[in-house]
Amino acid sequence: MISTEKTTSASNALSINPPKRLLYGPGPTQVHPRVYEAMAKPIVGHLDPYFFEVSQGVQRMLRDVFGTKNELTLPISATGSGGMETAVSNFVEAGTKVGVLAAGFFADRITEMAKRHGGTIVRLEKPWGEAFDLNEAAEWIRRERPQVVAYVQAETSTGVFTEGKAICSAAHDVDAIVIADCVTSLGAMPVTVDETGIDVAYSCTQKGLSCPPGLSPVTISPRAMDRLKKREQPNRSWYFDLSMIADYLTQSHRYHHTASATMFYALHEGLSLIEEEGLQNRLQRHRRAHEQFVRGIEALGLKMLVAPEHRIWNLNTPCVPDGVDDAKVRAHLLQPYGIEISGGFGPLAGKIFRVGIMGPLATEEGVNHFLTCFGDALRAAGYGR
């Protein structure tokens, strides 16, 4: 018989009671209340017919958000870094020549993963915060002739968005597979996988999709699947082997791993919210919020790191004013306002703020609230005195 006695005082001391936060950082970002409600539903097993019904709905809606007709479009049971590992481990093996367009932290992470899987790396590099000249990138790809080209569509460490059509066209000219990191862009900016020519794209749930971290949506083109079938050696990563994951989620439904029904519920609800709003309406809402944010930042006398035509709409990188300690600004936002943002790191440490305006917070009210609190935090840190 299940006990219904009240918990002891010792148990009460261990209960979870997190502080309320407004997540204006680069991720995780604010979760929609309906997603929380979905996560409270009873779980079913990872082989239950209902789980696969939810999974099928997730796959369908992910195709729309990715802008693709790829049959193999599904969530990996991992965070965005697991999506990256999935992309790299399945398409990079010993001796594979990998060309990386590197101008930020996550391009460096792709590089490191590709090295660990035996890839031979060549890199086209730019300083963090600068955008690639796409003609230069295309010429470099045609000259180097890599078998895999990897680039970060939305670089979370800098706030730079890279339009990929020229990159993909040049890569296909030399018969290369294109891997694109869409971790920050999916659900808030146009990803347009098919139109752009991306072969392998991966993302996460905790940014533009307004869900908690825990799943990494991926999509794989038929061209990339053909390449995968010709692979000579098995994937060194058992867990991220796409052939087994696809068999589990889309074909035989044989056990591969214990997927979280709760996280699938969350993603299904997050995608349903996008479908109800309309993808284009949602993207334009994020664009308007970004433009409002930039106007407010400039009114405060701050500058943006990235040129206007290369900015990520939902991940903003204003520069830290001279003489201001960014840590003090962030601390003042956290107390008393309960607002979380992030600073820069690597070569941008102490030089930028990283502010996510995403999902439920990407509204006129959400931007105004942040700007009011941010201005107060700047003054508390000595700005404008």
C-alpha cells in the first residue's frame, strides 16, 4: 500500500524551491507556461505506442521549423552539443578532410570533435565578432576541396549570423557534405535548410524553441544519407549512431535508449505553439523585438558588436562601455530584478553582454522591461556618472 503520510521535516529541507528568474541569457531561455504544463503529464514508456505518436508529431513539426522535407528529421536525446556530436561522428571518420569556417567558440568545438573522430582539419578563420566574406569562403572551399564543410549559422559566442547559400553551393561543387550549427537560430530566425542547401543541421530545445534543455533536433538530407550508407567504418559513437536512432524512432521502434517522454511532450508543445502562431509570424516577432532592443541600447549610448546585416535577431551582443565592469551589471540584474544574462568569453570576455530576447520574452513589453532594468544596472555599475 502506498503511504500518504506527510513528508518529514528532513524531506522538506530537501524539496526543490528554485528562485524565479527571467532568462534573458543566450540559453536556457524562458520556457512557455504551456510547455511546463505538458511536462507535468504522466509519462509513458519509451516503447509505448503513445510515445511514438508524440514522436511522429514532433518530427512533422520540426520539418516545418527547419524548412525541410527531409524524411530523417528527429530529436536526439541530448543537448545541442550532443546534436553536434551526432553530426560530426556520423560524417567524419579517420582521414575525412573537414573544412571549418571558424569565428567563434562553437566552430572551435566542431573542430575539436572532428579531430577526435580522426578528421583532417582545415580552417578559414576570422576574429570573433566578424562575419565571413562569402565569396572568399566559397573560393576557399573550392580550393581546399574538403569532404565535409562545417559552419555555424548563428554563433552564440558572438551574435553573428552567417547566410549559408554560397557556402553550400561551393561545398556541393566539390561534392562535400555541409554541416550547419543552427542551435541558436531554430525557432527564432529563418533556418531554411532546403533552400540554403544544408545537408546536416542540428539545434537544441532551450533557445528559440522555448523549451528546457534536453533534446537536440537534427535533420539529414537524402544526399547526406547516401554518404552515410557508404561509410566504410562504423561510427565510433554507439549512442549517436544515426542508423540506430532512426531505426528506433522511425522504423522498427526497437529499443535503442530510454528516451524521455517528458522531454518529447515539452518539445511537442513548444512546436505546437509555433504552429499556432505561424512560423513567419513568430520569426517577424523576434525580428521586431531585436530592432526594438537595438534602438534601446543605442539610446543608452551603447554600441552593438556585430554589423546590422549580420546580427542574430534573438541573441544580441551589445558592447560593454569603457570603465564598466560587466560582472557588476549582471549581478545587479540578478539582484534585485531576477534577470539573468551572460557576458562574453574567450577573446570577448569583459567586452560584450550576451542578451537573449527569445520566445515569451520577445515582445514589446519584454524588451521594455529588460531595457529599464538594464539601464538601472548600468548606472549602478558607474555608467554615466
